[in-house]
Amino acid sequence: MIKNSFVRLLLVLAGLMAAFASPAYAVVQLNISKANVAPLPIAITDFLSNGDVGAQISAVVAADLQRSGLFAPINKSAFIEKITNSDAAPRFPDWTSINAQALVTGRVTKEADGRLRAEFRLWDTFAAKQMTGQQFYTQPENWRRLAHIIADAIYQQVTGEKGYFDSRVVFVAESGPKTARKNQLAIMDQDGFNVRMLTDGNDLVLTPRFSPSRQEVTYMSFANQQPRVYLLQLDNGQREVVGNFPGMTFSPRFSPDGQRVIMSLQQEGNANIYTMDLRSRTTTRLTSTAAIDTSPSYSPDGTQITFESDRGGKQQIYVMNADGSNQHRISFGDGSYSTPVWSPRGDLIAFTKQSGGTFSIGVMKTDGSGERLLTTGFHNEGPTWAPNGRVIMFFREAAGASGPALYSIDLTGYNEQQIKTPGFASDPAWSPLLE
């Protein structure tokens, strides 16, 4: 176990920079509710700095925005103006002539106490206005996270919605041959960097999930050959068993307030859904069927739960109230449905669908209507939502592949891409935005 797996970030938003402030409107904006949005051409200059850190930060900002599929960073070889003063207004015609609809400039300096001070400005080049400007302070080792926060600020200013770059993903890292596969709990930044192992690989681990309110993860492990649900404190590496139940416990997930864990408990061949209050350790049974009820997920307001059940003969998606009442099926398409996950926005449920020998990742409205399949392949599974509800990550194992890999896709079904990891990877779970 790696101690201090999360380094706390001392990051202070010092406030908006007033110079060149823009009016409330701007020409540059994206309507991201439409499918296949044309990416916005944006010029991101190397931030001025002593050393390489300014260029490194701007490179991560550019990579974040490009990976979203909503921005198209312009090659720096096309730049006409060389920015030498980030406080001065740029020569806007030099940027409009290369079709840069937005421009990012910035500067990174080192404070007397050793902290980095980073500031950036986002310009609407055709309106010749500054859209926003902010400055931040952080420790030098946290420069990548600083870049993600800047990318989030740009994303929100242009789209009107919160970004998702300053977040992390916990997943199962897999290595070795299939006949002797080693599984470890791992964590990384949402772009695949800063991967750290959280367990030693001696025990099988499954279904890790983030707490919405604390630096804590719940997951299933077969430690000592006993299937149990664990809580892992990311700050100090401490872990504890959620409870000693007589049967197998699996598919744990936190409630929206982080005070409860909901999970399946298998007894006598059946599996039903229970909640446990993490303070009192009291359990409440929510389903009672001669079937397998599993993969529960709360709505973001905590009033409803979606889950999968084969009570009708094959796996389908159901919804019930948080107290277990009003259990009803919402999936009625061909094939079987599994791993339902409620969107952070509350409007959609993501799922895995198996039909015709293929696996798809899809979404439907919370009443089951409006089903859309986003991607289909040999084996796709395990969707998880970005904190802004615009992107879904999942894992895929292609036909003939040696192991699974992580992928992301936009809610509209466009911009599918692989998330690079050091080895095989499965079962991702996206964190909320970090604080």
C-alpha cells in the first residue's frame, strides 16, 4: 500500500483579474447539447516563465481541451505574434488571420515562499475582448493539476458548463497472462497520468467506487479468500471491512452524501440489495426476491436507486425509491442490460447492453425512454460518468486482445478515444471534481 497516495493541493483562487475585463456577453461560445459539434479553433500560447514549467502547463491545457472534442488547438507554428507580455492585449488581427476564435495567454512565476503563481487570460479574438482571467497559487509539484484547473475554467467559460479535467479515476490495473492475472487497485488523473497503485496485488479486487464527499474508495476484495466490501482512505492508505456478512458482498457504491454504502449481499443463491449506514453500521434490506439484484446506483439527489435484476428471466434495469418501494422495470429492448449508473445531472442512466453477440454502452432516460447506444463492440462494459455528466468512461476488450483497456466517449456518441494506462485496465470509476 502506498501511503499518502493523494497529495493535498494548496490551491487558492486569488480572484478575477480586472484588466481588459469583458462584458457579460461574448462571441465565442459552444452549444454542446448538439451532436457532432464542430471543435472551436483556439490558440494556446506557451505561458511565460523561467524554465519549462510555463510551456508544460500550456501543453496540458491544450491536451485537455483537445481531448474533450470541443476544441481544436492551433499548431504553434502558425502563430504570427509572439507573446512577450501576458498583461497586454494581443494583436487581435494576428490571431483572427489564422482563424483562432479564442486565445489563451499566461504567465508562471515563483513566489518567495517557493509556491508557483500561475495566471491566464482567455481572449475572444473576433470581439477583441478578454473573456476571463484568473490566477492561482500552488506548490510546484502540483503543476499538472493547476493545468487541469485552468482547462476547466476555459471549458466552463466557452460552453457554459463545468469542466471535468480536475478529477481522478480509480480502476483495476491488470498485468500478467490471463491464466495468472494480477489485479491491483490503482488511481490516476483523468488523462491517464500520475498512475499509482493502491493495493499490492496479492488479492483480487473488483468494482472500486469513489466517495462523493471524502477521499475514500469502496471496493470488493477477496482478501484471505473471503469476498468482502472494503473502505480505503486515500489520504493514509488505511482500509477497513464494511461489515462481516455471512454471504458474498459485491457491487458497493456510496450514497450521494457519502454517509451510506449500497451493495448486494448473496445468500442461498439469491442476491438482494442492502444499504449500510457508515456511522452506525446498521443495515437495511431494500429488495427481497428469489433472483439476483445487483449493481445499485443512487440518483444524485438520493431519492431513487437504479439496479439490475434477472427477476424477469434475464438481466434488466429497474428503478426504485431509496426506501425500496415502487420497484419497476425501465428497460424493454432486445437483449440483456446491466451495470446501470445514474448521471450526475440526474437526467440519464448509463448501462451495458448485451445483444446479438456484442456489448454496447448506452444511455436512457430515467423512465426508460430515449435509449441510445453510444458504442458497440466485442466486449464493452462498466460505464462511469465524468463529474459534469458530459463524458462516459468504460472498459473494452477487443476480439483477440490480451486484456482490457479504458476508453471514453462523449454523451452524444462522438469522440471515442482510448485512455492510455501502463498495462491492462478495467472497471473505471470517475471521481467528483477535486476541491
